[in-house]
Amino acid sequence: MAGKKTTARPRNLIRGRFARGRLPEVEAFTASLPFDRRLYHHDILGSIAHARMLARVGLIRRSEAQAIERTLREIEGEIDSGRFRFDIADEDIHLAIERRLIAKIGDCGRKLHTARSRNDQVALDLRLYLRDQLKEIEGLIRALRAALIRVARRNTETVMPGYTHLQRAQPVSLAHHLLAYVEMLDRDRERFAQALARTEVMPLGAGALAGTTLPIDRRMVARELGFKRIALNSMDAVSDRDFVLDFLAAAAILAVHLSRMSEELILWTSSEFGFAILPDEFSTGSSMMPQKKNPDLAELIRGKTGRVIGDLVAMLTTLKGLPLAYNSDLQEDKERVFDALDTIKPALDLMAKLWGALRFDRAAMRRAAGGFALATDLAEYLVARGMPFREAHEVIGALVRETAESGRPFEQRTLDDLRRHSPAFKEDAVTLLTAENSLARRTVAGGPSPQTVRKRLKELGR
Ligand code: ARG
């Protein structure tokens, strides 16, 4: 029995206690429908699980639950295909869908909201939505990680300078440099996985804030929706947005990583560095300067980091003064979540494509990796022959100063030059003076030698 059909379409489902309607400007200002319609699929998913449970515990008939489910799927089809007529008077997606349900099946539709409030409903919808999004993000991070690993595999012997203070420091390999990003991304994956664990908690049944007197089965709803846990305090269930903060914090840290990566791409593709060549497909021209090939994509990934950090700070600020339990301030959560998602998802995707398309100038990297970048190696040579490190530091410091003053390349210092600074230098010291040797000997765990990096690549998998 699907109940009687009502033809009269109520303007609003929840204004029984009011004599007059809202001011149109109030309606427009307070509505979340313009943005929360993105939750429609998950709202329907949650309502179907709720209706099945209501039937199971005997609060509605099985036939009513079936009619509700069938009609909700029709409504989903209407929204999917753009046929659904949204009306700002509905306030939000929850009331928009419920109003349509009632318009289609009447009294039976009026039973859906039994033992439910929009407060627990919206918490559920956002959790369901974010759960799917977090799984997508995991895939996008994996793809970027795989793109970096592919480039790294081909470049374990590609010598380049590592920098501290943006001054050439010691030779590393391109592979080692890229695998530093992979480590960052793996920590990001961990953070998103933790956010997912805190998101997968089922709040429905909390009602407005104090549960319900009706005999519902919250565990059944959780099972239906694939949640292992239910929220264990009804007031916390409707006011908790920690899972949103967890997501936004993970997103902000990821965005910072992508920003640092972007900054290096911008440096590497500049004429000053010349380490990498920006593919045309990823570059923009200048409206005035015909020669320009600008790294806009990387600049904007760097630039958009500001808004993701902003999303986190905005949400923290929204939450900090809220008394328990639900407050309308919480409605601000969704745009922060959507904005962060809309920023990091394409950034991850494009960054993966960019690394796949980048070409490298290995000779330019190699040229930059010689010279004084080898000074520490010589100091360590002396240490290996018994000299205290501080003394070796001083000896090599003097050698560097003399070489700098002479204007000769550091690599071309002869054994005699070295021995003038310390008799501890023997024949083999001169062979040390190449970036390749320096790299090959850095076999310490976590170090940049090709051998160590190949081992790490094996552990990292694909
Ligand atoms: N549109 C609201 C939100 O996004 C749904 C919950 C509204 N509850 C309420 N009592 N106003 O948070």
C-alpha cells in the first residue's frame, strides 16, 4: 500500500507552526540547496537504508518501505538527468527530496522522516559522500606516486645537485629526489586513511540531538550502509565535524606537498636551472612576450594551496565557539569540503600527468652537481683515515677557499694540491672527486646511491 497521492504541493514541509512565510532574502541567505544538492545520491542512499530499517522494526509496512525505495530511485533518476525542479524554498537537498517523495506517493512518503532529523541526516550524508571521495583521493595519490616512481626508475644514475638553503650542497640523483616526494605522498595516504576511519561512523538514530523514543535499529542501518561503527553519543553524533577537520587537515598538508613540488618544477624549468623542459601541453604563453612559455599549471597548484589551507582554517574557526549540539553554523562545512575536493583532485591528476610528460636535461643537472658539492666527501675521506671531523672540516674549508680564489674547477685539483693541505691524502683521493663516485658511495640506509635507491624502489612497489 503506497498511501494516497497528494496533488497539492506544499510550499514547505516544516512550517506548520508559522503563520507567515520567510522573507525571500532570508530564504536565499539560509538555504544550502544551491550547494548541498551534490549530496543527493548519498541522501537517497541513507534514506533507503533508513526506510528498510523502519519496516524491519515495524514502524512502517514493508510495502511502504518498498514504495519509498522505488520512488527515491525515480527521484534520483530525475536529478541525474536534470529533470528535477529545485526550489530554493526547500532550504536543502534533504527537504527537496522529501517534498518530491511526498508529492509522488503522499502519506507513505510522509513516514520516511520517522525517528530522524535533518541533523543526523546531514551528518550521515556528508559522511557517506566523503567516504567515496576519500577512496577516490587514495586512487589519485597512488597514480601520482606511480608517475614519480616511473621517472625515478629511469633515473637512479642521473646525478643532480641536492640543495640546502637553495645553495648547491651535495650530489644526489633525480630518482632520490623524486622518491622524497613519494615518502610525502605515502604519509598523505596514511592521513587520508585515518580520516576515512573517522568518517566511517554511522550517526543516524541520534535524531535532532537526543535520540528517539521509537524502537529503531541503528546497527541495522549501519550494516546496510557498510559502516562498522555507530556514533555512541547522540549529541556528539549531530555536532561532530572532526571527520571534516581530519579530511581538511590531510588535504591542506597534501596541498602543501603539491605546492613544494610545483615550486621545484617552476625552478627546474626556468632558464636559470634548465634541469627540465616543460611540455607544450602543460605550458601557457604570454599575451605580450612572444618567447614566453609559462608554468601556469604548477603556479596555480602552488597558488591554490592557499584556499585549501583557508578551507581548514575556516572550518576550525566555524567550530571553535559552537555549543552542543547542532547549530546552523555547521551548514558551512559542505562548501569547505567541496572546495578542498575540487582543488586537490584535479591538482593530483594533473601533477601525475605533468611528471609523466616532463623531459629532463641530464647534462645540465650533471654540470650543476660537480664542484664544491664534493667538499664533504673529501672531509669524510680524511675522517676515514683517522682525522677528527672538525679538523677535516677546517682543512677542506681552506682547500675550498684556495680553490675559489684560484678560479680553477674543484674537480681538477691534483693530488699535490690536496697534499699541500693534508699529508693524509693519498692517490685514491683524486678519484673521489667526481659526482658519480660521491653518489655511489652514499650507501647508507635511506641514502642516494643508485644501489640504495634501487632497493628502495623495490620496496615501494608500483
Ligand atoms: N541544511 C542543513 C545543513 O546543511 C541541514 C540540517 C539542518 N537542520 C536544521 N535544524 N536547520 O547542515
